Amino acid sequence: MKLKILVGTVTSTAEYVAQAIQMDCADLVDDIEIQLMDGLDITAFDDDALFLICTSTYGAGDVPDNAQRLYDALDMTPKFLGHVRYGVIALGDMGSHAATFCAAGKRFDERLQGLGARRVGEIWCHDASDGSVPEADGVAWCRDWLALAAAA
């Protein structure tokens, strides 16, 4: 099984989470590829892979700048994504942005489901205001999520 982690980030936190997953979950997955969303479009989902959207939320619930093209492509050049299985790691800050907490990850989820993609498990939301380490918590969540994906 190949895991393709698509990363939307402003401050690199989502990229650090993806790198931690790549290092710590190598015993569960043969091939883990990290790809920043910079310049991607809907063809990013053409690969035969399990996808993991790992994104922060920017501003008032916005998708990070580097993820905007891919996010827009899901709406502007839609195609059926019934072959796609995916999960979502959404990073946010409940303390400062409660109304838009983890909105970017949730927005990606809505668009993907609207195109027929199938989410495995629940969206995992990390709250930066609670003092936890997103890399460690993300790896723990991902290990459980990968087991769920393998069983499905």
C-alpha cells in the first residue's frame, strides 16, 4: 500500500507532522510520499494510493496559500473520485479561532466527499492551544487510522 500525504501549510507545522508520520509509520506502509500542495491540481488524486490530507487553517478558516490551487481545482475542474480513499489531519487553534477551528481540513473533506471520494475514519483535529505536540499526536492517530484503512 502506498500512502500519499498532501500537505497544506503556512508555518510548516503540517509538513513536520507529515514528516513524523513518514518516519514513524514506515513499519506499517511500504511507501510513504509527502507532497506539498504547491501547484497541485485534481490530477494529484490520479495515483493508486491511500491519501492523507494534512493541512493547517489560515486566517478566518481559509485554506493555506500553497493549498489554494488544489482546493479550487476540486471545484473548478471536478471529476469523479470514487477510487480515492483518504483521511484528514486538520490543524487549528481553538483558543484564538473557535468559530473556524480546523476549517481548512473540513473544507477539503466536504469537497472530496462531494466528488465521490471515501473518507476512512473521522477527521483528526489538532488544537494548538492545548499545548500538545502535533507531531506525536498525529503519529499516534495515523497509526490507528492506517490499521483502520488496511482493514476496510
